[in-house]
Amino acid sequence: MLLCASGELVRGVAHAAARSRKRFGGALQPGARVRARWSVRREGAEAVLEEAQLVASPPPGDPLERLYLAAHLLELAGAFAREGAEDPRLYRLLGACLDALAAGARPDPLARYAEAWTLRLAGLLGDLEACDECGAPLAGRRAQLAPESGAVCAAHGVPGARTLGPGATAWLAATVRVGPAAIPDLPAPVGRELAGALPALVVAFTGRPLVAWPALTTLRAERPRPARRTPAAPAGKDSA
């Protein structure tokens, strides 16, 4: 699967890719940016990838969280990109997020940023300044998110909508005008709230489950915690 610079999704096959270093080299790694050439032999058939030259390598997969997040970013783009439909903004968003990840961006804020902006590009998440139904201001107030209604105040919530507290709405509003290299700090409670709401909104709209981020969440939960150190007893003093 290729996401073109135009934002169009291309599904295809690369015959003998593992054996043809001359045509493909290491260009077919997930998250790599390539200059590709393909052909479609008949209408409705999958594209056949004939050549791919590596332009930029994917972010390194160490630590492991970075590998899972790169997969999550690709899943988000793949969930909203469409064959035959162009939206270069989606390609630019994915590229900027992969660059930020390679530069050492923290996984959780970057994941929430990518989710929020992917939803914005799909028209599912506004600027959170006002209710999409009645225009009431949302700044400093709770908001509800749902695929059918966007961001609304509590009075216009619908069953199944995700509720966000003032901290979460403020963080989302702060990401509207910044790139992934300048993501604001994400307090842990706000991060947990958004991690429950934004991926759920993606899944509710696309009908496609996300795999990479839930897998990372499970990995973190199963990771052994460091043992607590018992404070050493104070040394006794010799009596005179």
C-alpha cells in the first residue's frame, strides 16, 4: 500500500520484492518514503510496483514504542486515505509526524496530535472554540465528540459520544496552529482522556479497528515495574 504525495491511496503488489535488491532495495519498509513507479494492467486490477527508490528511511524502531507509534501513524493515514481520491494534506501530516518521531518526539503527545489532525482533515473535529450545533463557546467547558455531530456542548450530546473535560478541549484547541515539532505539553490525566476518546472516534467513523496503539498499551501494561527500594536503616552510633 502506497500513500502518494497527492494523498491518493494505491494498493498494489511487488513481485519478487524480497529478491530484487536492484529494483526495491530497502525501500519497502513501513514508513519509508520512496520514489516509485507502477503500472495497472487492466481496469480494476491491483497496481504492480515495478521500481521503488528510497528517499527517506522510516524512523528507527528503537525504543520499541517508536516502532509501534510509526505503525499507528500509518494505520491512521490508511484508514482515511482513499483510492482515486486526492488530499495532499494527509500525506503532509503523515510525513511531518514521521519526521517528528525520528527527531525524538514523545510518543503519547504525538499520537494524540496525529489523531486529532487526521480527524480534523476528515471534517470530524473542529477548532473546539464553539459548539457545532448551537455556537455556544466551549473554551474552559466540557465538550462531547461523536462522528455524527462533531464537537458539541453537553446540551447537544448524543448517545455514545465521548466526553472531554476542559483540559482536553484546551489541549486540542492549542494544537490547531502548531506543527508536530511544537506540540504542547500533555498532562498524564488529559492524555489518558484523549487516548480513550480520539482513537474511539476514528474507529467509530471508519469501522476499522486500530491495532498498533492497543498493542502498545497492552505491552506497557505487561511491562514489569521496577522494584521499590527499601530505605536503608540509619546507622547506629557507638555509645561513649
